[in-house]
Amino acid sequence: YFCTHPTAYDVVESYARVNFPHYIKKGREDIKNIVIVGGYIGSEVQEYLNLYPNSQIFVFEPHPRHYEILERTYRNFSNVFTYKKAVSNKTGVQTFYDVSGDGQSSLKKYQGDIFGSSTKLVGDFQVETIRLDDVEEIKGKNIDYLQVDVQGGELLVLQGAGECLTKVRSMMLECHTEDYIKLADKEPYKGQCYLQDLIKHFQETGTNIKCLYVGLDNVHGNGQGNSFWLNSNLI
């Protein structure tokens, strides 16, 4: 279902964050593990802690400037684990592209400025990458909620999480569609994935993970938004 609210990308994200326990048939106090990929400065972590006091939260953020704030904020929280790594389809080192907009840097090279966007590619640097399947602290754990916001690199995350996804009950994935107005929004990140690529991935891998809701930025018509998914095998 596509949400028609003007700022549907926020509406769907906020709705899922608060209501995913209902979909996986759990009470708030029963939520144990939440994974955030693309944590930025950790703005949402405190809300998760307030909503789900018995949970452990695993946050991945490779940008050194953003990670410094994230780590400093939550270093004394025994149930928050932070990682200065980009989550990808391989564990190693990859080029990370720095973008002028806050939280818009990515493993995918930004190219929107070539087609007229005011947001600019400002540089690149090397970052450590890791597959979710290789993260020792979450191996074998049931994950109640997985949030992925990595600017077009969502498929890379899923490709490196084959085993992990069998234990993920619900998830929020940033998504991009062909429903754009300006040329700069057609493919802002070179080689990025689209909503249909995410759907196809789950179909081809034989998982029973289905998309329930999609919310796009209906104000700017850029084809970008968030999507909420459910793993029917674990419900």
C-alpha cells in the first residue's frame, strides 16, 4: 500500500517504528534486538530505547564525523552497540562517497549534481565494510526489527545478510522508485537499487519477506521514501 500523505516517507517510518511489535505479535517489553544500518548520529536510538526498554540496539555508521557523535552519545549505554563500519555484501574495505547533504553519503557514488541537484559530491575515502552475516554479536540472534537507510545501497546490505535475514521478523528499508519529476532524482546514486530490485531479491532468494507499506516524499516528487516489510515465516 502506498501512503498518500505529503510527507509519507516520515509517516510510514514513524508508524512502523512504533507499531512493528503488533505485526510480529509481540509486546513492547518483549522486543529484544534492533539493528540500525546507516545510523547517522543516532537520532532515533533514544526513541527505540524509550519504546523498547528491554532491547539491545546495534548501530552501524561509517562516516567518521557522524560516528564520533553517535559513539560519544551512547558509549555508556550497556544495551547500545556501535560500529564504525559500512554494511555491505562483503567484509573488507570499500570507497565511501561523501555528499554535502547531512546523512546522504553512501557506498554508491552520488551523481545527482551532474543532473542539476544542489546537493554535491564533496569527496571520497576508504571505510571498513562488514556483512551482517559476519557480525559476531548478532549471529544466531532473532532480530525483531532491521532499519536500513544507506542511500541506494540497500541491496548491498541484503546481499550480505542471507543467514541473518532468516531471523529478521520485520524491517524498514529506504527505497527509491521511478516516480520522480526532476532528472536529478532518476538515479541520484550510480548503480543504486530500486523498490522493484528489493522485491525481486526476496523473491529470488526464496524468503517470505513481503512489502506492506511504502511512503514516498509526495511534496518533492523525488521518488524516494521508506518501505515496511514483514517476514511471514517468523510470525
